[in-house]
Amino acid sequence: MRKQKLAEKKSSKKDISSKAGRRIRPNVKDKNLRAKSWAREWGDALLFAAIAAIIIRAFIVGAYRIPTPSMEDTLLTGDFLLVSKLHYGARTPMTVGIPLTSIYFSGFEVPWTRLPGFSDIKRNDIVVFNYPVEDVPISQKTNYIKRSVGIPGDTLEIRDKILYVNHEPEDRLAEYRQNYLVEVRERIRLSPTKVRAAGGELINASEQNYAVNMTAETASLMQEWPEVLRVEPFTYPDGADLFGRSPFAFARALTGNPDHMPQIVVPFSGQVVELNEENLPLYAELIRKYENNDLQVREGRVYINGQRSDSYTIQHDYYFMMGDNRDNSEDSRFWGFVPDNHVVGKAWVIYFSWDSDRYLPRFRRLLSLIH
């Protein structure tokens, strides 16, 4: 009897210990459920963030970096920009590809439209657009940024480096950079450090003559230096046909050079242009490439989509883009007009800027509005 009671006590203790053990030991199934719940929450958060990023980038604002000096001093190499797609209206997707990458599937272009914006492109807006001359789908072309100096219907001409818009000289000339010829006194050298400190960039030197890239304001200051005899814009002579040797069809259609461009009208939707021997070279690529027509010339006659044509009605609005660093910019003077369907958005604000020469941020440029 006593042995039986002891056995019962031992058995009871064992049961209690076993029960206690079950209470203390974690439930593996619950732990796995909690882990799955945590992973799912993170997955949902990442998915939401990715979708939000795609929507923001496609329809609201995009981030871009300035890689070249073609817009100096307005935009500097190393500036990081936010570009508004709301101003002119965002484009719906034009190709099928992987979001947030440049990967796309060729041959799968989709119907697209431009959503309503709250502004048209105004003269002198700084615009991001797709580089027109590339032979890839529009949205996959390289992003360029320039100033819209000519809007649809404007008459443009360049004389002695000065752009005339509707027969009036542009009103922002003093803000732009260009190349100047600087002559100094005999046996005197122009200090590159002094030039840089004044805001200029020394390009070339030959005896007493220097080529300096700078603004008109810097040129006026340099004229007062004791070692300087004269400062004047470096201008190609009128009649020098540099455009004739250009690889771009638009430039070859003109006679002149970047400092002397003959008068042209920026095309606009609904404009009827006569097609003759004189102006056909100016419009042929536009009609073929940007307006998707088959244009052929047979026996001196123009055929568009198989029909003989003496005129053509423009379908798109176009823009004439130039860089603020006039002698250091490849722009519409060379490759021609920008169609409205190539416009990406309006340059809005500089959110960061990095000086690669000094390896320092340009703090004074942070959050600067672009105009």
C-alpha cells in the first residue's frame, strides 16, 4: 500500500512537471504564424512602396541629374533636380517594360495619351524632353534638358550670336554663357585661377589671345582688369557654313552656323507648309520621323503615303530648345525641333548639388527653384 502511494505521488509529480513543461515551452506553430504575419506585413509595405514609387515617378514628379555644363550657369554639372510632370500633363506609359528600370520589350508599344496639365509650355521654360533623333521608342530616348526659347508659331533668327524671337532680341541674354576672345598686354599671362574665381572658364590660349567661357557680366568685369586690352564675343563670321558639315539633317537644311541662323518658324499643329525644293529638306525628316508618314521624292515630285503632295498640314506642336551655355550646347540649332509628344516635364527644383571638383555639396543651391 505504501509503495503504491509513493508510486502515485511520483506519477502525480511527473504529470505536474509535464504539464508545467508544456506551459513553459513555446508553441512552434504560433511562432511560425507570427513569423509569417511579420513577413507578410513587410511584403505588403514594400509592395505598397513600390506601387507608390511607380505612380509618383510616372505621373507626378521625376528625379534627374545634370551630367553636362550645357545649361550653366542656370544648372550646374552635378545638380540633382525634381521635374514636375503635373505642369504639362503626364504621359501614360508608351511601352511595355519593367517598372523603375530602363528595360522594355521592343515591338510592344501601347496606345497612350497625355493627361491634363495646368500649364502649357511657356517661352523660356526649362524643359526635360526625350532626345528626338534617337531611333528607339519615344519614352526610351535619352532625357535632355534645355530652355524652350521658341514655342509653336514663333519666328526665330540668330544674328551675331543674338537670338531674335518674333523679330525682338531675347531679354535674358546677360544670363547666358558664351565664348569670348580676351586679348591681354604683351608678356602678360591671364591667370586661370583668377578667371575661375571671377566665374569664367579658360578654354584656350594663343600668345596674347585667350578663349574664355563666361557670362556677359563676367566679361564686363574682366574688361576692367589692368592686364586686359579687350574682351569681345567669339563669333563665327556670317557666311561660314558650318551647318553644311553637320551630321544632322536639320542643320544641313539650313545655311549658316550656330551664330548666324536664318529665319525659321517653329511648326504648330494645323500649320500648312508648302513642299518645294527650298524648304523640303527642313520638313522632310519631321514629316517622316515625328509624324510617321512615308515621304518619297520621285522625278522632282513629293509623295506622302503614296499621294502626290504640294503641301502638308502639321499634326503636332513643336518647340525650339537651346542651352544657356550657348557655345557648349548641342541643341535645336543642330538637330531641330522637339515634338510635343517628346516632352517629359518642367524642371522644378534643385534638391541636391554635388561639386565633383571640390568633393563637397553646394549647400547654397539646395532646394533652389529653377527658372
